[in-house]
Amino acid sequence: MKKVRAHIIIKGIVQGVFFRANTQDVAVSHGVHGWVRNTMDGGVEAMLEGEEEAVKKVIKWCRQGPPGAMVDSVDIKWLDYTGEFTGFNITR
């Protein structure tokens, strides 16, 4: 299985709807490591690492988000896998 790293920016109504906590739950359930945080402009940013299919499933979930979210866009930048993360955290 190929391991990948993806940096994503989610725009829309994504703060105040438990987007970060739900992203963490979804990532952990798929064995994806990394982090998620709010951005100053009202978006959410995440770094995801893991098996390619698992990372794609987390990204697919991010396109909809939790109840109450209205996702306008998900910008994905694919990067080289580093293996630097041991879990999935909500950061500032």
C-alpha cells in the first residue's frame, strides 16, 4: 500500500460546527495521522498522512463535514510522505 501526505484547506462554514473534532475522529478511525486546526480567515487546515485510500476517505468526508457545516471548497496539495506523525491532533 502506498503511503501519502496531503495538506488540505477547507473553506465555507466550517468553524463552530465541531469540524476539527469530527475530522480527528474520522482520521483516527481510518488510521490517518497528522493534525487539524482553524485558520484565521474562518477555514480549517489539516495535514493528513497514511495509506493513500485512507487519506482519500478522510478528504472525501471533509468535502461534506459534520452536520451544520457548509463546505464550499477543499484545496488539496499532495506531498511526499514523511511518517513524522504518531497520532492525530487538534492544534492551534
